[in-house]
Amino acid sequence: MKGVIYARYSSDNQREESIEGQLRECMEYAERNGITIFSHYIDRALSAKTDHRPEFQRMIKDSHKQLFDVVIVWKLDRFARNRYDSAHYKAILRKNGVKVVSAKGAIAEDSTGILLESLLEGYAEFYSAELSEKVIRGLTDNALKTRYNGGGLPVGYTIDREQHFQIDPITAPLVLEAFTRYDQGATIKQLVDYLNERGLRSQVNRPMRIDVVTRILHNRRYIGEYRYRDIVKEDAIPAIVPKDLFDRVQERLAKNKKAPARKKARDEEYLLTTKLFCGKCGASMIGESGTSHSGTVHRYYKCATAKKRKGCDKKSVKKEWIEELVVRETMRMVYDDTVMEALADKLVDFQRRENTDIPLLKKQLAETAQGIENLLNAIQQGILTPSTKARLEQLEETKAQLETSLTLAELQKPIISREQFLFWLHRFRSMDMSKPTERQRLIDSFINAIYLYDDKIVLTFNYKDGSKTVSLQDVEGSDLGAATAPKK
């Protein structure tokens, strides 16, 4: 019987060794019951209260391939802690010919066993809910007494023996100085540099970063406010920052958040970044933007060489126009059935060349099976010698080893069929190209490079000999003579 092991522990408070202990007892159970283990699925620091567990979901998906017959868990609560999820996923596994067994509490498969299993699952669900209630109750009691409830301790505070907040005389003055400097006009980047120079470290003992300092400037604990769920207490902990200073900092933070970005252009706004090249000099065309006197923002792609004034006279091109043209031409390729069929063939061939283990194992398995069949035919004809029997046993052992190796290889590197490749390729036809994320996915998947000339554009796609030249003479909206981005 072929089997896999699923192991899980749910919080950082449980040791990594608990996983090793689960695996050891599951392996012992497999050996006692003649189960060959092919793979381990392990979720670390994830709760069974949710089914959003990557390895658990991969195990359920792999069961469709019918590569194993049984899933071994240490206890039933490792599989799920609510009856709905347990019943739902066990039904999926049963449909795929797979059953779930517990190494610590093997249950009979008769009606009594089914009832007992249901009771154990119900207890696990009850225990999880009760534990959650107890934890929340304890944290609420702490909050009512304004005690530290765990989590990240804000820079500038320490905790005393009774779990109350106290001001750290070493780091608190630096926090106050950061608020003061920001109120006086310093940037967050300048605060980061200042705090790092003074040796201040973050909650996880790392150098200060922009996001860390931003959270410090927003943290209302520095004015003495204590919060937990619906509990809010003013002046409940020692304040580090005066209320009026804190309010001024919040006003400036809000004002700067609404202010125009200092950067000319962000890479994620320009779909053709790293794909678009100047046809004249071969340099990358990079995104830039500018604001006109009317307040309108204009975005362009500009040759990096021309931008640096180093000899190339390639004009800028409008971002919206060139991106729309590339998306339109790429979608024309996607709707070409001949191209999609050829691309699927190339993907299958590439996969075959990349994954040599599985075909080789299948070939060896077929040859071994043929050898066994030949020996069985010889035995039926009366040819039976000690060497014949020894050879048959050797081939049987080799066959079992090859089947094990093949199963492991298929679990690690699943083979995608030509039909599956075509299904994936055809999905691009139904994507919403008005969404930037969908447009970016299309370009990343199919476009290798784009070369922009004054009279044409050459698109090279992500497959051999895949290229297309588009003449710009009759393209509507061609504006290759556009000026550079306006300066405000």
C-alpha cells in the first residue's frame, strides 16, 4: 500500500521537534501496517481551524493523481479541527481512493468506528473553540488592567514584572526626537538615517527602515493610549510624546500622503519596463512623467541614452499609445489557433527535454516488466532453474524500487499535458484587458522584447522564431515625434 504523511503544528510556541515526533510515529505506524511512504506534506505554524494550508491543499490536489492510497496523520486534529472541513476533504480523498488514518488512534472502519471518529473530530473542534475563548478572555482581562498583551513591543517602552508598560530611558528620548524633527520639517528618510546613526534598532533588532519609522510616527501608544479589540483607554500607559506634537505630526503625515510623489515614474505603472528598447541605439526605454501647467500628468517612454544626451536622438513615445498597441498585437497572436497549437507543442517538447527523469524511469520500468513477463512465460513452458527464480525475485524487487522512484518523481515534477497547456493559453482570451494586472500578465507571459524605430515596431515573443513587425505609417495615433515629458 502506498501512503503519504501529513504533519502540522499550529503556533510558534510549539517546537520544531513536534513535527519530527509526528513523522517518527507516523513512520512507525506505516512500517507496522506495510505502508510504503512516498512523500511528506508539512505545514509549520499553521492552524487546522482554517483549510488555507499550502501543503494540505497540495496533498488534496495530488490525491487526484491516485499516486497514494492512504494519508497518515499523527492525530485526527492534525487533519482538521472542524467537522465540516474534515468531512469535506475526507470525501474528496475517498472519491480519489484515499483514506485517512491516525497513527495515535487507529479507528475501526465499521459503524462504531465512524461514530467514534465523528466524536473525536467534534471534541477537537470543541477544544479549539474553547481554547480560543479562553485566550480572548485572558487577553481581555489583561487589557482591562492595561497589561502588555504580547506582540511587538513599541520602541521606547519596556515591560515590568507585572506586565505593565514602562518608559525605556535609553530609547524613549530618540522616539521623542524623531517626532520633534519630523514636526520641524525632516523627511522620514532623514529620520531613518538619524536613528540608525544613533544605534536605535527595531522591535526585531534590525536597522530602522522607512516603514518602521512610519509606523512609529502613527503609533498612538506614544501619547498613552491603550487599545485591545473594543477596549480603548486614554492615558493608560506612560506617554513619551506630547499630545499637541503628536497631532501636528499626524497632520503633516496626512498632508504628505496626498502630495504628488517625488519620483518621476514608478516601474509598476509602466507595463513595458525591461521589455521596450530603442531601435536606434538598443538602449532601454524607461518611463518618465511630467505635469503640465494645467496640472495634467503626462507619461512617456524615453530612450535612456537620449535622456542622458549621449548621442541618440530618439523621441519619446506616449505610454498609453505604445502599451495599447503592444497589448492589441499580442492579443491578436493569442487568438491565432495555429500559433497557440504550435506554442503548446513547444511547451510539451521543452518540458520533455527539461524533465528527463520520468521518461527514463518509465522506460526502465517497462523493460523490467517485460523481463518479468518473459521469465513467467519460460516458467510456464517448464523452464525453472535456481537462477531463474533468483532472477525473477531480483526483477520483482527492481520493479518495486522503480515504481517508488517514479511516484516520487511525479509528485515532485508533475507532467503537464498538451491539452492542459492549451487550456492555460486559451484562458488569456477571456481575460479583462482593461485591468492593469491582466495586461501585465499578458505582456510578461508572451513578450520577450520590443524594439521601437521611427517607422516600425518589432515585437519578439517568448518562443522560437516568434516575432512580428508592425509598420507605424498607418497606425492611428502614432506620435513618435512627440516632445519630451513637460516640466512643471
